[in-house]
Amino acid sequence: MSAAGVILAYQLFIPPIVGLADQGDFLRTIGRFGYGPRHKGGLEYSFVEPKYVADPHYRLSAWEQPNSEYLFVGAALSLNKLVSKDGALDITVVGFVHTLAFLAAFGWLLWMTREIPGRTLLWIGALVVLTDGGYVVFWNSLYNEPASGIFLLLLLGESVAIARAGEVSGASVLRWSLWSFLLVFAKFQNAPIGLILGLFALRLAIWARTKRTRAAAVLGASAILGCAVWDVAAMPAAWRMPVAYNMVFAAVLPESKDPRADLRALGLDPRLAQYSGTGAWSPKTAFPELAFSGVLEQRVTTFTVLRFYLLRPARLWRHLHTVLPQAMSLRLEGYGNFEPSADLPPRTLSHAFGLWSAFHERVLAHCGKWIVFALAAWPMISVWLWVRARDAVSRKRVEWLAMLPVGCLAALCTAVFGDAFDLVRHLYLFHLLLDACILVVAAQVFRLKATAP
């Protein structure tokens, strides 16, 4: 953990610091607290905004949805009152809060895996993965991804503890449910994983030996499932409509052999085929017309687009196969990682500590479909292992492990079929879960080789 702290400090707090440029999403979090960027426009995508100042006019309530990232932004603003001389919030204060929370979660995960065979390989791998620049740049930012990452690590640590013990207690169920709730609460894209976690919490209720533990599991399941439903139901229309437009015009139509037929299938005017390849915020777009007319809320939504794909499995696979090479990348191309004071060209990416990012781009990007097949096969293999298991504890551990690929596939499909814009960033949780799968498999292979005669 000390090594992780040193690597993070070098990247985040020693100039030139690395972070992640805003593309308009920061107002969803910092605006709620009455702050805005010091440079009003001009740094979007290109550079990291170093300072945020009091600005009640920056807020745009129609774009806001409460989330667990508020906990870290609120903590950063409280700390800032003690360290700031002029009241301005430095982005490194946000990074410091994220880093402390991450190190605590990382330490918890290391402690929970201390008795696992192959733990040395697992720990070294986790250090390389989690300190990679592709993940670290998010700490000096105001996106929601840090909350997803931190609470996922806490959830993984708690899951390992329960799986190793082979039983659940009221306290462990409540902690597991809390981390699950906060993970799902981090982003509305985490709602599908929330459904999986909520159902698994009901499974924990079956394992419980006391009424109190069973009640805690049912309470946790209710909270997680309720949060997943709320994520979708409370999603602002200002988000829903651009997402639906992007999926139709930036994904369905460009990949279509007959765009006019697809538009008719979606209940849209075939003449809109001329807007194929555009996004909601493109210079040439039909988004304003479709939004103001109500088409994007009444006729075309994310769910109707999803139904379109489900009814056409070949198109579903075509879209997935098309985006898989890009989906394996950890680096957000086009998002600058440095402040303007670094005197680097706009949108410059950091290349420090990029070993794992390079592995994703040079290896995983070329075998994306095989990764999907492996993730899909893992639960089926788990069923076979569950049947062959000799005792209840072994079967429970098999079920815990099966959660990883299921959650990974859910995160992948949510990002790929939920929005056609900003794909790599929306795949943040998928990347973390995929890397966890890779490390688990590597540690298991290492253990089998070490114990082989």
C-alpha cells in the first residue's frame, strides 16, 4: 500500500500533475455545491482545470442527479476551508480526498486477501493495475468514476471476507450492502449491476443462520434494488434524450445496411437517415427538432433502442464486435491530462505508469471477442464446479467467483448499448471488473503450478 501511495503522489501532486479534463459533466457534481471553474470556457477537453471558485450561476439543476461522488466532493470542500487562502478549490484537494479513500479501500482489499494462495502475484498485479495512469487520472477530476472505483474495491474486499469465512454475519451483510448501495448510487449506468447485487443479497439471506442476519440481508437487498430502480427513474430528461439520440444516429444507423428501414422500425421518419453519424451535440444534428417535438421521450428511448437490438441478435453482435477494440482501451483519447501551466499541447495524455494501459491496447484490444466468450462461459463453468463441490462452503465460493464475470458482462453491455458517446469513460467499471477477473485467473494458475507435483 505504501508503494501505491508513492506512485499516486508522484502522478497527482508533483508538478506537472495529471488529471482529466472536463467535457461538461463536472457541473453535475461541483455545481450542486455552488462552485464553478475559474476559466469559464476554453479548457474543455484540452486541459485540466486547476481551480474552482464560488459561482452559484454555474449550477444547472436540470442536469443533476444525486450520487455518492457527492461524499468526496463535500469532503474536499470541507478540507479546502482549512488549506485554501482565497477560498478557491484546487483540483488536487479533490485528488487528495480520492487518494485517501482509495488507499483505505485498497488496504482493506489487501488485508482481506492476505490468506489467499497466490496472494503475492495478486497484490503485485493489483498495484500495477490500480496505479496505472488510465485509472489514476480520474482522481484529479470531478467525474463520478472515482466513487464507482472506491466502492467497488470495498465491495470486493468484503466479498472476499465473506467467501473465505463461508458464512455471513449481520455486520458483514450490512457492510456488503452499504458498499453495494454506494456503488450503484455512484452512476445511473451502474443500475444493471445493482439488480445483480440486489438479487445476490437475497441469496445471502438464504445463507444466513439467524433471523437478524436474514433481516439484514433482506433490508440490504431492498436498498440496493431500490437504488437501481431509482437510478433509472430519476435520470434527468436532459440526459435521457441525448443518450437515445446518440444510440440511434451514432450507432444504429452508421452500422446499418438499410438506415431508412431501421428508422422505420424505430418509429422515426426515414428521411432522418441524412443525420447518420451525428451526435446530440454535433454541428449538424436533428437532436433539437426531435427533442422539442417529444419524439425522443415518447417514441424513442434507450429501452426502445435496446429492444431493437434484442430483436436482432446479428445487429447486436455487429455493434458489440465493432466497438470491442476501442472498448478494451483504458485511455480517454481527446481528454487532456495536464494543466495549462504544464506548457504542453492541448489534449496531451500522460504516458507515465502506462504498463497496464499498454497491455489493454496491445493485447486485449486484439482478442476482445474471445474475452467476451470467456466471460460468458465462466458462469457455465461455475455451474459445473458448483455441482462437483464437496461441501457448502466450496459451493458458496464458486457462487462468489461467478459474480465477477456476470457483473463484468453487465457493465460492458450497459456501456456499449446504453450510449454511443464517451464509450471508454463509461466502461470504467467494466475495465476494473475485467482486470479483477484477469488477476483472479492469473493467481489461480500460479497456485496450481506451485502445487503441481
